[in-house]
Amino acid sequence: MNDVNDLREILFDTLKDLRNEERPMDIDRAKAVSDVAQTIINTAKIEIDHAKITGSSSSSFITEEKPTGKLPTGSGYVHKLRG
């Protein structure tokens, strides 16, 4: 699936390759990856705007995570407000 998580993984892999002192990535290639990523990010922004206008909660690029009903890590209890 090509979604925001895949894009992040590719960008972080590119960053690791750039920092590899033994076999660094070619700067022009890294720039090309960055340019394509920016284009993808810009289209995602348009998808977010579209979702806001139409009332949708996800798109093909930015998916809605299903609630698990579990508390986030570090939370030990649920506090309910009175009233």
C-alpha cells in the first residue's frame, strides 16, 4: 500500500543512506527523492482539505486508524469528568 507510512519509511531510508559514510547516496538522487516526496506531501494536503470539506475522515493516502479501545501506553486509568 502506498500511504503516508510508506513515504515516511522511504524518506528515513534516504536519510540513513545520505549519512552512510562508507557508501553515501548521491546528492542529486537524494534531491530527486526529496522533490518527489514534497509533491506527494502537497497532494496529501489537498486530500486533507477535500476530506474537511466533504466530512470524510480518511483518504487513500491518509487512512483512519481504527480505535482499539485500549488506553495509550503510560495511561493507567480513565478519569471521567463530573457533571
